[in-house]
Amino acid sequence: MVQEDKKYKLEDKEHKKKVEAKNALENYAYNLSNTIKDDKIASKLGATDKKKIKDAIDQAIQWLDGNHLAEAYEFED
């Protein structure tokens, strides 16, 4: 019973780390998306730079949507 407790505790810890990493990446992508839509920032970016940033954000969000089972290190990378 003690071994099972240790096993589940370790699994819970890993799952928590994974969820936190996924949430951090998601938050970063959406915050960056909102930032480039802000008039103060958008006016300082060129069209090419804005498109590159938007494409990178879209790619990250698409990857997140398709990789729910990724490991924490993959989200962190």
C-alpha cells in the first residue's frame, strides 16, 4: 500500500508538471497574440514582423491542439 502511494504520488507530480508546462505555453501564446493586437505595439511592428509573429503563434497553438499527450519537456521546448 505504501508503494502504491509513492507510485501515485510520483505520477501526480509528473502530471502536474505536464499540465503546468502546457498551461504556460498556452498562456504565453495567447498573451503574445493579444500583445501584437494592441495598437501601441502593433504600430511599432512592420507588416512582415507581425506576420512572422502571428504565424509562429498560430503554429504553437495548432501544435498544442494536436499534442495533448506531449510530455512536459516538449511543452517547455
